[in-house]
Amino acid sequence: MARGARALALCIALATPCAAHAYCRMTAPRTPPGACELGTPVAWRGTPITVHVNTRDLVVDPAAGQPLDALVRGYAIVAARRWSDVGCGPTMALGDDVDAPLDRARDGRSALSANRRWTPDAYHRPGTVAFTVMTTDATTGAALEADVELNARSADNPLGYAFGDGAPSWGVADAPSVLLHELGHVAGLAHSLRAGAVMEASMDVERQRRELTDDDRAGACALNARPAVTGGCSAAPTRSGAWCAALCLVCIVAAHGVHARRETRRRTTS
Ligand SMILES: [Zn+2]
């Protein structure tokens, strides 16, 4: 398998350089590539942030794809606890399971879903392992919901990924690492340029990144800062930004986005 296809793709759109710290927050409206924290920082109005496991397609015919229910539920709990245990950032908790189609209208619930039909579009790019779409109020930056999709291998999606939780295995995405990264997005973090950070934009599939770094923890704490911490980030493209853009292209990393409500409506009705 080509190196690019093996790369663990964990989103690109908001990976940006920062002068004073490596982490970045999501902003509303969407931060353009090459910039950092332009716009209103996204923030949840209350905690804990509740995330629901979407049971649809998590349990499948083993001949057609792997059952993901135990992996997703179990490591989502672990990831939520990791972020919550930072202490000065938002807390996260799992709510009741939901059963919802992926093309549902935004319903105010944040859900973790397995997608076994990865039809290419702006979000479902080939090679992407998972992405998170944050829906916000475009004016205030208030987070409304954040939905995570996993690119799950199936008979209908042979180029999707198998997910595992054991020793690194060629071509198998590490479920604990992927869920920890995506729940970082759910919390409100964009990508970090700090090598080795959980919120780094990409890493090889065979790697594992199961523990938060100091940079990840600092980012989580910034999410609760009042007023919002935005100083220190450079909006101008830098050498690091160019490197990131190149890396993102090589790794075929995919997008996650910050949607304004109006944008969301267009998408879900088109
Ligand atoms: Zn990402």
C-alpha cells in the first residue's frame, strides 16, 4: 500500500503555525488554511460535553467488516476521561447511545459513528481515517455539536480502515489514538504543530499516540480560558505552515470543519 494511503489521516484544514504555542483552537467561521485562530474561538457553553455512540453500523456481519462497538465505546470512554482529567479544560462524558443515519440533519447531539460507505466529498477523502465536523454558531462561536466519523472497512468500503487496540499492526488504525485525537477536536482544539502531540495533524497508521502531551494539555486549558486565549498565534503563513501543508498533502489527510448553521443546512439538504 502506498505510503500516503497508509498514513493516518486525521484532518488538515485547521492545522496552523503558532508563535507562542503549538496548539490551536477551532474558530468560527472556519479558519482558512495557513492561518491560526482567525475568528471567534469555538467554546462549549456548558460541561460536560456529552458524546453519544451511534450504534448504527457498529455491529456488522464479521464477513463484511469488523464489529466496532466495543472498541468505539470503550476507547471513547477512555479518551473522554483523558481530556477531562486535564483538570483545567472542559470535561467530557458519554451519553446514551443513539441510532441515527449519517445523513441526518444536525440534531444537537454529538455522535461517534462508523461510516462503511466512504463516498468521496470534501470531508470523506480517500485515505482519511476519521474526521470531526464541528457545528457552531457562526457569530458567537458557541459549539452546538461535534460529530465524528470513522472510515470503517467493509464490503462496500474496501479502502476503509480496520481498527484495533493491540500492538501496532501494519495498516490497522489504533482505535485509542484515533478516538483521543478526534475527541480533542470535539473539545474544540484544532491541530497542533508539535511533533508527537495527540493533536498533530497526521501520523503513520502503525504509530500509537495514546497519551496527552504537555502541548495537548495546554490546549485543553486554553479552551476554558476567559477571555479566550488567542495571542501568540501568527496569522501569516510561516515556514512551519508550509511544511504542514506539504505534509498534509502527502498524507492525504482530510478535512474537518467548523460549520456555520447556514452552511450545515445547505449541506444536509443538498
Ligand atoms: Zn484532526
